Amino acid sequence: MKNNESNQDDNKILEDKLEEKVENNIEENVLGDEMSENRQQKSFRISKFLPNAVTITATCFGLSSIRFALNSEWEYAVLCIFISSLLDMFDGKVARLLRQSSPFGMQLDSLSDLVCFGVAPSIILYLISMNYVGKVGWAVCLFYTICCAMRLARFNVSHAPDIKISELEKKYFTGIPAPTGAILALFPMILFFETENYFFLTPPVVSVSLFLSGLLMVSTLKTISSKMLEIDRTNAWLAFTGMALIIICLTTTLWLTLSVLITIYIISIPAGTYMYTQALKQETN
């Protein structure tokens, strides 16, 4: 009898221990699930915030360019616009990479572009040059800004979710993008920084730059897009080498490198239009 009672007691002890282990495992699994859910929520929040943070940073640089222009720190003003244009190139790519594209982000990006590449360049060029011709100079600056606003509005409408875009259209821009328009408008200042020739800051030269940049933004010309560049394993080394050379040149001879790059882009505008017409003919045939 005693042996049976002792065996029963041992069985009860074993059963109690097993129950405790099962309960502990369940609690650990629940805690682990809660921690993983918290981590996923945190990563989701960070990834959702990151593209808009890049856009807001670009806006801050664009507004800072106006501050530098008011203090006659012209090189810093143009440099802020250049940095803002680089950030604008990446915010959309970051959003697509993290799968966080949203209508809010698209509208925020457009408003930021209008400030950084429509308003800021006009103010900078008016303060350094166009104010010397009074109302005419201000009218030219207004023309450029309005063209930039129209270009951004057209882009938003043409890239609405319910509008389908062909693969050929995706490879080209219609007109030049707003960041590129801003850099082209500021091209006379960049040439002045490199050559120290005040001819590039005269109102006629700056007026032509503003007028042509505005027209190119609202034009229907097809210009080359970065989506045309396909990088794979065979040419990745070449792409990275080219990027490294450009970065080295920008850090050593900034204004000269920018002048060369802008000149190459201007030459590429008619080349892009020709390439598009040829591709369109092949597609229709």
C-alpha cells in the first residue's frame, strides 16, 4: 500500500512539473510573438516615415537656399538646391523599395518640388541679377515658377493610379523634371562660380536661362530618364566606377564638374527626342 501511495505521489509530482513546463512554454511563445509583433510594428513605422523624411529634408535644403541668398552667400544657396535635387531623386526610389508609396507622399513631394525647384531658384536669381531690371525681371521669374507648377501638376495627373502608362513612356520624361529645370536655370551662376566672369550674371543671360528652363519643363519633348539605364552583373562594375569618378570630381572641382554634366544633359535633350521617335516607329511597325 505504501509503495502504491508513494508511486501515486511521484506521478502527481511529475504531472505538476509537466504542467508547469507546458505553461512556461506557452508564456514564452506568447511573449515571443508579442516581441516580434512589436518589432514588426516599429520597423513598419520607420519604413513608412523614411520616404517622407527624405522629402522634408529636401524641403529644408530648398528653404535654406533662400536664406543663404538673402545673406548673399550665393555658392551655399546653389549648393542647397543641388543637394535638394539629389534627395528628390532618392525619395521616390526609397518609397518604392520599402513599398511605402502613398497619395500623401506624392502630394508632399510635389509641394516640396514647387518650393525647392520653382520658388527658390526664382528668388535666388532675382536677388543676384533680375532685380536690376525691375518689373521685367520679376515677370521672368514668375514665368519660370508658373511653368514649374504646371509641370508638377501635369506629372501628378499623368501618374494617377487609374491611368495606365506604356513601357515606352515609362522610359522617358515628358519635358524636363523640376530638379533638372532648377539646375538649368541656375546654370549661369554655376558658370560664374567657375570662371568669375560677371557676364553670366547679366539680366539678359539669366533671363534666357529662366525662360528656356521654364519652356522645357512644360514642353512635350521626350527626354532621357534614369529608367533607361539597365544595370546588371555584366556592367555593374562600369556603373560603380562611373559613379565613383563623378563623386570624386564633384568633391574636388564641384562647379566645373556640374558645368560639364549640365552641358552633357543639354546635348542629350535632342538625342532623347530622336531616340523616342525611333522607338515609337519600331513599336507601331
